[in-house]
Amino acid sequence: MPPKHNNTHPVHPTHPIANHTHANTPVNDKSLIDRINSNHTHGWKATEYSRFDNMTISQLRDNLFGLSLMSSDEDTPRMANIETRVDIPMNFDARTQWKGCVPAIRDQQTCGACWAFSANYVLAHRLCIATNGQTNVVLSPEYQVQCDTMNKACQGGYLKYSWTFLENTGTPLDTCIPYASGGGTFSSGTCPTQCKIASMSMSKYKAKNTVYISGINNIKTAIMTYGSVQAGFTVYRDLTGYKSGVYKHLVSTVLGGHAVALIGFGVEGGSNYWLAANSWGPNWGMSGYFKIAQGEGGIENQVYAGEPVY
């Protein structure tokens, strides 16, 4: 796994808020939140969250942002440009397009398993859409955390390898292997062979034909046609306090890599954004969702999705 980011990065003149963050700076930094909210030109609002109480920047970085961002991927097939739709609307929200297929917002807690949560979200979402709502399930990120040895459990992983696992092995229902790694101490390699409830069958749900999706219109087309996609991006220190609006980082301190599911897109206040489902629980952001500006943190640079097997 590549080395983690340095604790601090120099403030760039284009960052509207200079924030001299140190490793022991509290995540819930009221002074930073007040500065964000006092300037109405930024386009988004911030708040404190109890999930980050008594947590420092160093602890947050170590426990939550383990996604490894690859500089390039020459192996995974690309989604063909010819699939791009010509009738892309200004705004699209998968929650309203497929009302019966809205996966629940989950909480990874202090385990850096965003790579598993977001991949499971996308696979379950696309499975529900492909079956016209007949197969609407909650999949087990815990099984992938425990069994996917190409990734690093709570210490992070890669998007492409999460889909390799879902193609080759698959994952069972969440009721079969419930989430238990929220404390952040689990390491991969001890893969369960039966459900927690012994009478349940460990049927696995798989993916196929995983593609790497590049280009804004291709990403939009994929979401509109098949459902959500998985995206990785660089997270800056101020995302933790996001409350509403279109997020653009205002400070230069990098926390690490993070993965989410993109479920839509739109324009707000003159800013083009992606609508994303996070895995920090339903009390964060806009009921667990957030709007992130196109291009923010390189969010279009690593986008993956596979087709459900059914």
C-alpha cells in the first residue's frame, strides 16, 4: 500500500481559509466551522458532529481515510464512449428515478473500509434496478472486510480490487455477516464460512463486467442508465464538517483517500456537482448524502462499477 499523506500541506494562496492544522487538532474545530459559515460565497455550510467528538486529526486520518488512490489503471476495461447519452439533463437523482431502490446509508464508524461500503452500495443498488425492484437487498461489507485479502480491511484498500473480489467471490447478505469491524481493529484473512445465524444459507451476490469509467458525460450516462457508481477522491480536512450546499475544499490539509457512491448530479448556485452517498451514517451531511463539486479532490479520476449477476 502506498505511504499515507503527510500530516500537513502548505496553505496555497488560492485557499480562501488558511487553516494551520496539526496532528492533535480536534476534528470538531469550532473556529474553522465559524469561518466557513461566516463567508456566504463558499456555497456550503458546516457544523460539528458528535461522531467526531474527542477525535484528533491524526486519529481521524489513521482510522477513516485508508483508500489508496491509483495514479492510473491500464487493466480494467473502459466504458465505451459510444454509450454516452445525448439527452443528459441538468439534474438527476437516482433516488427519485428508482424510488424503490434506495440503499440505506451505512456507518463505517472508525474502520477505513469505505472501499467495501461504497462497492456494496453500488452492487446492491444496481441489482435492485436491474431486477425492477424484485431483488432489494443489503449486502455485507463485513464479509468483504474479512475475506478480501487483496485489500487491507480497516486499514484501507483499492477500488478496482474491491470489484475483483465481488466478481470472483461475491458477498452475502448483511444479515448473514453483520458489520462488526466498526472499532477499526480488524485485519483481513479470517474469512467466515457460514452465516452468524447457522440456519441461514451463505448465498453470495456477485458482479461481472466491471468497468473503469472516465469522463464526466460517461459517468453521468452510467448513473442514469444502470445506477450508482463508485468513486474515490482526495479528502481535505474540512469535509468532515459538511452540512449542506456544494462542497469545495477551503483548507489545504489532506486527510487521505475516501470512496463513496455517486448517485446523481446537478447544478446549484452556478456550481456543477455530484450527488454522493457517504458511509458516515444518516446524521452526517444531508441525511448521509452530500453534494461535491465536479473536479473536487479528483473525484472523476477513479470511478468504477460492475454489473450485478442475477
